[in-house]
Amino acid sequence: MFCDTIDKSSSRNIVYVLHHPQSDHVYIGKSTKGLKRPHAHGLPSSMSRYAHLPRTKWIKSLRERGLDPEVAVLEECAAPEDLSE
């Protein structure tokens, strides 16, 4: 299900993408905490706790090459339940 676009300044419920800065590789996620969640994927505590996940391995491989994924909001939703697929 796609959500309606709403005012960006008020939305905490988003569908986001982490995009490889030099290729078409992407990770798509959803958040009820706005941009805090996508940015948290790269924090040391998250990288350690979720080291087994492909997303974390991908971010680590980017960082080993001096890169970071770019973050973009794909969709914004008025309510958390609108984030359902």
C-alpha cells in the first residue's frame, strides 16, 4: 500500500532508501521515527549489534572504501499503519 504524500516537516512515518553513491544498489526501509532510523543504521552501536545483517555488511563495505550511503525519503505517511505493505 502506498501512502499519500504529506507535509515533510511534520512526518515521522516514512519509507526511505539508502542508496549506494556510485551504483544502483539500494536498501529500502520504513520508519516511525523519521530520518532517525535510516541514519542510525550507520552508528557504531547498530553496526556492532546487527553485524550479521546484509544491510550492515553493505554499509561496512562502503565505509571501507571511504563512502556512506545516501539517504532519501521515498514516501511519507500520516499514520504508522499506512506504512504496511
